[in-house]
Amino acid sequence: MPKRTQLLKVFFMLSWLLSLCGCGPAESDPARLDPNASVVKETLVWGFDTDAEPVIREMSDGSVWIHFESIPPFFADDLDTPFDTDRFLADLSDVAGAAVVQDDREVFVVVQPTDQTTDSVKMFLESYPKKNDG
């Protein structure tokens, strides 16, 4: 019995450590996303986070991936209140016009984007720090 308890402790500690690294179950629908999808179009974002700008990638499976250098962004250190990742995800979903899931710490995925998703997300991100005292 003590060995089992020790194994469980090791398992939970390892799970906790991996979650800190951004390793965790993706909430996106794996049946919908093609693991071999390639980038069809890449859209650069300017003005979100100096020296760490995100990139929006439209994929061959129809999904849109938003890659950040850091979440929370580097400008969050200068904010009066902590960066709220849950609110940011909700705002991204509203702007995208579709559900956005956080696939990894710095990767957000729109599984079923609209025709306006990329442009809307780009405009939102480029104005985000200005609207939120960043």
C-alpha cells in the first residue's frame, strides 16, 4: 500500500509540473483538427506586445491558430491589475465570432472560424494594450 501512495504522489506532482509548462489536454475537438495541417496564410500582428508580437495562422484544415510569445504578455507586468487569462479568452471568442480554446499556454485555436475571424482578431489584438492600459 505505501508504494501505491508514493506512486500516486509522484503522478500528481508530475501532472502539476507538466501543467505549469503548458502541457495538458487540448480542449479543441481532435476529430476536427488535422495533425498534419499546414499553414495556408500567416498574419502578423503589430502593437500587441513589443518584441513579442503574436502571429495568426490560417491552417489547411480550416482552423485558425493564434500563437503568442508569452501569456500573460510581457506588458502585463506594467498593469495595475493582474492579467486575466479567462477574460482574455472570452474576449477573443467574442471577437472571433466563434469558440476559441486555449490549446497550450501560448496557443489559442479557433476550430470553426468565420470569414472575418482573422481580421477581427488582428484588429482586437492590435488595439488590446491601448484599451487595457498596456
